[in-house]
Amino acid sequence: MRRIGLAADAMKRLDCVWSQRKLSITTKLRVYFTCVLPILLYGSETWTLIQADWNKLDSFHIRCQGRILHISWHDFVSNDEVLRRTSLFDVSYIVCKRRLGLFSHVARLRSDVPANQIRQICTKTRVASSLHRSGDVPVVAH
């Protein structure tokens, strides 16, 4: 994925920050969260990803955190342990949160805005088809 390459370049340019012993881990994680993650996840609200892409994103995210924590791959530290040490979330959780934010933004738009009209059509179609399959009668609140 191109985004991983761009974010890796940003990580490389910040090597002087990651190797700085005077900075706390918290400060380094804030730099990562504000300078690298936005590059990695730019536009992720609208991505359609397969499982292999999610794995690549998660792998890169963990690798970056390990680099910040000065964990080498032969230290045999699990991904869960790295996430526990940094208190950061999985990429999939962050993307899901961003998607929900976009969805709620579109839902608050005026009803004549095309994006909101598409959302209304898609959600009505899904609700109606799922209710039709289950045999229930759809309830419409006015």
C-alpha cells in the first residue's frame, strides 16, 4: 500500500526523535500519533480493504511502536505486549472509529445534500431487505 510507504518515510525522517534518550516514551508516542498515523490513515474512512491489507497496516503499526520502544524483532515481544506498553489501539479500531465519525457527520447533513441522500437510500435498503428476509414487517417512525 502506498500509504505504508509514505508513513515509513515519515518514520525514517523522525529517526532522530526515536533515538533521542532524553525524550520520554509518552512524548515519542505523541509525535508518532500526530506525525505518522495521519499519513498512514489519510482517507481511511473510505477505504475498502481485504484482510491482507489490514494485516499489513497492523504489522506496520506494531513495527513502528516497537521501534519507538527500542524493541528488536529478536526480543520476541508479542504484538499484544507492544500494544499494552504503548496503550495505543489497533489500526482496525482507529479506522472503525474514523468511519463512524464520517458516518455521523454525513447523517447530520441536511437531507438535500447528495451524500446524505445516498446514506438514506443505503440504510433504508439494508434495513428493508434484512427485515424482508426475516419475515418481519418494517416499522417506520415519523
